[in-house]
Amino acid sequence: MLFALVAHDRPGALARRMELRPDHLKHLDSLGDQLLLAGPFLDEKGDMVGSIVVIEAESLEAARESFGRDPFMLGNLFDSVTIKPWKLGVNKTHK
């Protein structure tokens, strides 16, 4: 089953995000085939202000555990986090 994390950074957290980002990217890479997609939300200036990550997991609890190991989560970057089951409805490759 697929699960999506939608998270918004704490206000003014861009420097903290950039500090944590190398370890966050390593974590995403370590997920292998479990990771479906990931990327930042941007503000009107193009600065990163949040994240969406979609993974495959056996249960909501397993997804929460996986998301909980992310350096962004461990580093207290996010102001709000939502984790929900997710279903891919349309899949067009971005060009």
C-alpha cells in the first residue's frame, strides 16, 4: 500500500532544511524500491518550504516508522505533518 507524507516547514527554516538535506537525501536513497516519489514544496520565490514523500509500506504504522527515521523529521524541521494512505490515480511522466 502507498502512503504519502505532506509536511510544511517551520517558518524561517530554510537554513535548517539545507543543513539537514544531505542526510535527508541519503535516507531517501536508502529506501530503495520502497520510495515512489519525493520533492519539496516551493514558495513564490522558489524557496523550499515543505515536502511530499510517497512510499510503499505494509501498514500505516510501518509508514510512520519509515517517515520517522527521516532526518527532516528527526531534526524537527516540520511545523505540520500529515501521513495518509495514498492511491496513484494518474501517472504522467513530468518532462
